[in-house]
Amino acid sequence: MSICVRNRRMVDPMHSRVELFAVIAFALAAGHAVAQANTEEGIAQYRQMLQEGNPAELWEARGEALFQQKRGPKQASLEQCDLGLGPGVVKGVYAQLPRYFKDVNQVQDVEARLVTCMVKLQGFSLDQATANHFSKPDQPSDMEALVTYIAAQSKGMKINVPLSNAREKEAYGIGERLFYRRAGPHDFSCATCHSESGKRIRLQELPNLTLTQEAQNIYGSWPAYRVSQGTVRTMQHRMYDCYWQMRHPQVDYPAEAVTALEVFMGRSANGGEVTAPTLKR
């Protein structure tokens, strides 16, 4: 091994190179940590400023009007819709969904339940009730408005997704399996992005939904107004978008698979607070 003499001290060039690389790596890591902290702080400030004038309030007001409006072949409103706490009760229901409904013998989330009520109470066909469930440019969704209104009536309440009967427990088990099931051309699962803290996609932090606190922070924040899309998005859309990003087969609407995932995530989030409708990038 070649050795040089400098300042009367024996120096190994390879050792010096390793030390230099270590110093550079440390500096880059420190710089990345500082940059990430600054980015997170900046995003938090940005969201706080926008939250003070959240456009979701407009969706909430439209949803309330739609809920009370007589529509469909039966010219009926949704005011007698049983969302889990009795016909016409809206306050607090979102915090306890999804749940089992005996009349359909299914576990339903708020969107699936609204579709049931639109068909049974208002006389819409299933195709009519599920049409335009997600907003498109210049074509706002009535469903997104209805969900925003209902969610807002649970704002500040504790999440309490029930697991009190066999169908709810079955849905939880299916949701858990789906959460960890790897599939698609990229061999992705929900857990690929959401079972480890500190992960990011570009500037977007990825919550670890296997941890109670992180699940509580995110689960109760949907529906949310998406600044980048100029509309409110519901939990069904959030799951639909995740499936699309993983390149899994497109899910139906409303999807039982999504409802099962909501039961699994909701149980992890129990005890957290409903903050919806919120505002996201």
C-alpha cells in the first residue's frame, strides 16, 4: 500500500478518502434533515393559512340543501335516511361509520348508505344514484357535497367505528387482508406506503396507518378540499386514487373493498377526532 508523509505524520490515502466521504455524507444527511424540517414547517403554515378560508364550507352548504331537497321519482328528501342513529339523525353519525345495517345486511360507509337511501327513499335507480359520484371539471358531484355536509356534523367528535357483530368483524378481517395484500404490476399494497413512519412521496408525507396516533390524525380528516383538484374528495375517492396509483384493478362505486378498508383503518383510529372537512394540497 502506498503511504505518503505529510507534516511528519504517516497518512493512509485510503483512510483519508473514507473520512472525507463520511464527512460529506454527514453534511448531506444534516442538510436533508434541515430541509425536510423546513419543508414540513412550510407546508403546515400553508395549510393553516388556507384552512381559515376552507372552500369545503361551500360544499357543506350545498350538501345541506341537497339533503333537505325533494328529489327523484318519489319527490322525497333524505331527511328520513337512517345513517345509523335513526331516521333523520345526522349529528354524530359520520364518527360511527362504517357500520352494519340490518335492512341491507351489509356493512356500509356513508357513501354506500346514501346510495341506499337515494334508491329506497327517493326512487333513483342504482345507476342514477351512483352517477357523477366524483367531481369532474365543470361537473360538481352531489355525493361529495352530501358527504361533506354529513361529515361536518361530526366535527370535533370522537371516532368510534363499531365492531359489535359478525358482519363488522368480517369486514375488519377483509380490510386487514386487503391492507397488506400485494398485487399489481408493481407488487404494491397499502402497507407498502402506510406501514412505516417517515416515508414521503415528493412533498407529501405518508402516514403510518398501523400506528394509532397517525391513523387518528388522518382518518378523521376526510373528506377534504383538494387545492390541486379544486374540489372536495371523499374517502371513497381517496381509496380509488390509491388503487389507481398502485395500478390495481379499478374499484367499483361504492366499493365493498373500500368499506372493508375503512373499517380496518377506522378501528385503528378510534378515539381520534373528526376534523373533516379539512383542506389538503
